Amino acid sequence: SYMEQELRSQPETWREAARIGAADGPLPKAGQRVAVVGCGTSWFMAQSYAALREGAGLGVTDPFPASEAFLGDGRGYDAVLAITRSGTTTEVLRVLEAVKGRIPTVTVLGDPETPAVELSDETVALPFADERSVVQTRFATTALTLLRAHLGEDVTRAVGDAEEALATPIEQEWVDAEQFAFLGSGWTYGLANEAALKMREASQSWTESYPAMEYRHGPISIAAPGRVTWLFGRAPEGLEAEVTRTGAHFVSHARDPLADLVLVQRVALERARARGLDPDNPRSLTRSVML
Ligand code: F1P
């Protein structure tokens, strides 16, 4: 499948993106107040980037689903960063239109010959990470790798961990599980949201996602034997024991969290196959949502 080919190429596309991200370019400068917009997967990457940028002390960074970003009057932002693989998503184009001439915009996109280019002041194109799949895998992670490198992060370990995640065996328990709860904190919360979306899109699985410690405030009542609670990043104290008591399978890996998302993409693919679904033709989805 396209999805499999594309997700397997992630170490290479991440390496290329790291090179571009580390160079000086049109991406937000330190100190700027930035609104980051996207839809679906691209919104979740916006969430992760925002937490990383604020964590690095580089300036206020607010992520919005493009449909809920009402930035027409500027709202005090110095820049708008849009993330869109297709460059055609209606809500993203509407934001770019609304802020044109008021706030400088930069768009990270896969296809450089799309309407988003006309509407953006600046663009960073990642055509080598563009995809034929409906279900995004490598564009999203490659865009986030670009942004991590731009924040000054050394992503060498992440690339190595992605290679390792591609070679890791998929546990049968993950293929058979009835339900998944993905958890994350800080920048890994966006990854948890994306993992849950990937499993829904590719394999029609029942998945949820929460900020790690919020899970204890209600959603843990769903945890049970035959279900999986998968945490991205380091486990907050006591969480593993609390989940394990429910009988749910608790998963938390030491690898770079973005590389752990690669493993979830593979689980989604495996579950699609086990259910006789074609991950390249997901139910009710199109490659880009346009009104
Ligand atoms: C965003 C997106 C995808 C999703 C679906 C519809 O597209 O929401 O994340 O998987 O296929 O479109 P884009 O703006 O990044 O092209």
C-alpha cells in the first residue's frame, strides 16, 4: 500500500527536513507571538509544535484548528504559521485569506503548486514528503521534524529511533485490542491525538486521547483487560500502576515520542489488514477536505 511505503520512508524524509529546518528561513523568529493553524493531522502537529516552541522559551505559540481560528483582526499575533499537506484545505485557505495584509503568514506544505501558496507571504515546501495516501503519515511527521530542527533541536536520535520503530515487532495484543487510549503531555499530547486519529482513519478502531494526567479524572473508567493505554514520553509518577490495576495493557516506550508515533502508524496498518480494510481507501475520507 501507499501508506506502508510512505511510512517506511520517514527516516529519510526526516533527515532531509532536519537539514532544511536548521537553515535560516521564513519560519517564525524568536520572540514572535505565533498562531499555528491546521486541520486534522496538521492541527495535531500544530499542537506539538506550539508546546515545543513555548517550552524552548521562543515566544507565545497558540495552536488552533483552522475552522476555529478567528484571527481576522490580528489578535495581537506577529505571525501565522499554517500547516497543510495538500495546500487546498478550505478552512486553512480561509484563515490565510482573512489575515492577508494584517499578519505575516508562512505555510508549511507538501504540494508547492496549490492555492495556499498564492495566499501565503512565505512558504516552506516539503515535496519530498508529500503523499499519495489519504491517511497522512510522513508529511505530518516530516513537517514536525522540520519545525523541531528549526527550534534548535538535534533530531539525530529521533531519526535513529524511527529506524528502530520500523524494525520493532508488532505485538498481537495491539492488533487484537478492543480499544486504545493514547496519552501525552506537553508536546506529546499532539502526538497522542494524532495516534488516535491514525487508528480511526486507517483501521476504524475505537480510540481516544487525553493529556496524560487528565486520564485519571474519568476516562480511566474505560480501561479494562483487552484494551490498551499507550503513553507517549515519560510516565508521570503513579500512572502506570493505576492503569495496570484496571487490567488494561500499559504501553510506554523509551524511544523518541515522534518515533513512537511511527510504531502506532504501523499498528494502524496491521489492524486495517487484520480487519480486511484497505488503508489507502479509508471509509468516508478524502485526501483533502474542500467545501
Ligand atoms: C488535513 C486533513 C488530513 C486528514 C484528512 C483530511 O489535510 O484533515 O489530516 O487525514 O484526509 O485532511 P491538509 O490540510 O494537511 O492537506
